[in-house]
Amino acid sequence: MGVFRKQGWNVLAYPVDFVSPARARLGLRFNILQGLQETSKASHEWVGLIIYWLTGRTMRPFPGP
């Protein structure tokens, strides 16, 4: 979104790669390995946003809707 806005394009955000489990489970579960994998995915996205901001590709590190 930030890259498009910086170029002056008016775009509408739409999720295209949503990841969900095949079968939802209820209850609390603690899985260290799965938690680390999810943290790795999130860190990758956040670092990418910050790098884009630092290199001037976006106006803000976390562009809103």
C-alpha cells in the first residue's frame, strides 16, 4: 500500500494469500516450534516494511488502510 501511495496510485487493499488451518481447533495449546515459525513469518514482514521505509520506497514504515 505504501509503495502505491508514494507513486500517487489510489488502490484498495484486498487479501489474496490468507493462510488458515484446514480444520480449526478449540482450546488453548502451546507449541514452541509453531510459535517460532509464526514469529519468523511476522519478523520477515516487519523487517521488509522497515527496509522499504528506510530506503525511501514508502512514506511511512507501517502504512494504514
